[in-house]
Amino acid sequence: DINKEKQTFHCYVCHHGGDVFTFVADYEKISFVEAVKKVCEIINFDDPRLHKNEFKQAPIDENIDKLYKCITELQKYYVYCMQIQEGEVARNYLASRNIEPEQIEKFGLGYAPKDGRATISHLQQKGFSLKNIEDIGIALVKASGSSDSNAGRLMFPIKNHNDQVVGFSARRLVDDGSAKFVNSPETKIFKKNSLLYNLNNAKQTIKRDGFVYIVEGFMDVFALDTIGINSVVALMGTKMTQNHVAMLKKLNV
């Protein structure tokens, strides 16, 4: 029951009720303070007291920021290489798995060309040092020079909850005896046991739905996405950790 005059609500089934702020907090699954700010935003009301307890942004670590920029450029390069003639092998594989072009774009899938030295050269031309490239975990040092360790593979970018690329999972496209999947090594920005695949896309619908599907891998996420289920994350083959649980608890799951 909603009382417009008193601006309150009450449920006669569970006996829960409250004012407009409680209603918004329950509906959006956010804290009471966040609900107050949201209501003020809706009615275009502002007050300095609303901003007193806001956290100041931490200073940016330039070295870490360089790694984020480097790996983001790499992901763009992989996306580009998916579209060239050599990338047809990756496109054909995805088509055989019924992955739609819209999903390829949504999840940022790409292809690492067989000439791994060209990938390194591309990043260096963009202004990144070999040290930067090594620090994002893709440089394979050979006698002939550094090369991309993911060369010839389908690339799944892995993003953190802030939608930043932090690593990759690389799937072989030719049965050459190598591992089917190769994940980025641990780096300053990639900690696999602290990441859930697709959380960057799913966090808003998880808060709205109040539940989440936890699956094993990328293809499971894509399969559910195909039928309109967005509140899904993948463990990427690892066991559930306390870090994962803590991340989901922040979304009130």
C-alpha cells in the first residue's frame, strides 16, 4: 500500500514499509545514503552536506596507468586482427559455436596474428616500451626477438568490475598439441582469483535481479546471453574464492 500524502509505503504480506528513501534503497538495492542522493538527484536538489562523506579519488599510479593503456591498445589490435583475412579462422570457429557478431563486439573478442613480433612492434609504435609489454604478460622472449605468446589464438579479453581490460584467455584454433586455453600470467593488474568474467557487464542487472548465475567458462556466459539472461558471471575454470564471494556481496546477492 502506498500513501501519497504521507509519502510512505507498507506491505501487508511481509509487514515491511518505510519512506521514499527506504523504497528507493530496496528497489535499487543500494544503501540508504545512496538512496538519499539518488532521490535528490531525481528532484534536482543539491546540498553541500550530500557530498561531505564522499571518498576522494586516490592518486593515479602512472606506472599502473601505463599498463592499463598498453593492454587496452593490445585488445583493440586483436579486435582489428579478427577482421583481416588471417582472422577468418577465428571468425569461422565462433560461427561454428553459434556466437553472433553482436556478441563478438559486446565481449570484445579478437584474434592474435601468427606473426607475434608484429604485435610487439605495433605496441612499440604506439609508444609502449618492451618493459610495459612484458609487464602485461604477453611478451615471449626469443633469440630472434620478443614475440606475442598468444600468437595464432582466439582472444577473450578479461575485464575487471570497472570495465578495464586486465588480461586475456587465449584459445587455440589449431590442434597442435598445445594447451586448449592459455591465461595471462599474474601481473600487477591481473589477479585471476579476484576476477569474475562478465561482472563488468552484469553488475547492474545483478543488483536489479537480486541473483546471479555462476558458470564455469566464457561459452556458458555467451549461451545464457543468447537467451537474454544477463546476470551471469564465470569463474574461468578456477574454484570459488572468498574474494569472489566478497565481490558478489557488494551487489547485495
